[in-house]
Amino acid sequence: MKPIKALLILLFPVLLTLLCVRLSFTEAFVDFLYPRVVLPPDPMPYEQRLNIAKLGLRSVLSDKGMEDFKNSGLFNYREIKHMEDVKRLLGFFFGFLYIGLPVWFLLFLSLRNLKEMGKVLFFGALLLELFALFVFFVSLTNYEWLFVAFHNLFFDPYSWRFRDEDMLLRVYPMDFWYKATIYTTLMVFSINLVFQIIGLFLWKSKP
């Protein structure tokens, strides 16, 4: 297998996953998700919690959003520090996406062979399909393990655990992250399936 083709296959699941994660980090996705989340009892009305959830979203996407988050007076030092850590992590991954996606596309076009392009799409999608199925079934069976493993991998193990009365847990309960993971995984799986079918069609098409 040519190195470029192997690289394209390996990068396909990474870039498509990051693209779907980026789509999940939008206010439209929060508007879709929040009514489906089981929120713990709280004196704050629903609309206020939703607005605070969007404030948190904006904080990890831009400097202005982070400034508004800090100035809101709703979050303590540890919560602010964690969201700054999240912003740095997302900045790295989304930066990789914004650069990597057009580079991947140009390399993909450079193959200039529909069958080879089809193989890249099919086998790249196959890798992502296996990963998406793993995440989906682990989420269904033991989401807490997946959540803890992810956070301990990317953050200081003592930096992201909060009290029930902290604002982050009041607006982002575990069920929020569970359903965000499930719906994002389903998004990945659906888009990936389309590419897999296209890839199979190109691969098996007559020259």
C-alpha cells in the first residue's frame, strides 16, 4: 500500500470524528440536546440553565466567550481553570481539523484513481465504524468508566471533579455528557456510513 493512501485511511476516522465533535460544539446542538437531558432538581429555571450551558460552550470556543464566562460570577476558580484546560485542548484538536481536512482532501484528489479513492473511503470508514461501535456500546454499558478514562487521559485527574452544587454540574449533569456522546456517535456513524457506501461503489465500479 502506498504511504499516501495509508495515511489517508488512517486520518479519515480522526478527521471525520473531529468534524462531528466540532458540529456538536454549537449552540444548535445544545438546543437540540438540552430538552432530552434529565436535569437534576434545581431552583434555577430551565431557560436560565440552558443559557448558562451556552455560556459555557462559548467559553471553550473563543477568548471573548471565556472572558464572558469569567465575568459572569457564576463559576469558581476550579471551574474556570477546567474550562480553560478544555479550551486549550479543543484549540489543539480543532486547529488540527481546520488544517488537516483541506490537506487530506488535496491528497485524496491527488490519487487520481476512482478505485483507489474508493478504497481509501471504504477502509477509512471501516476503521471509524469499529471505533464508533466501540464508543457506542461502552457508553451504553458503562459510560462512567468511559467518561473518567477520557478525562484522566487529557486532564489532571484532580482538576475536573466537582461538587454537585458547583455550577458546571448543575448545568452539565452526567446525563448531558452521556446523551451528547450517544448523539455525536450516531452522527459519526451516519455520516461515515454514507462515505463507506460511496467508497464501496467507487472501489467496485468498472474502470
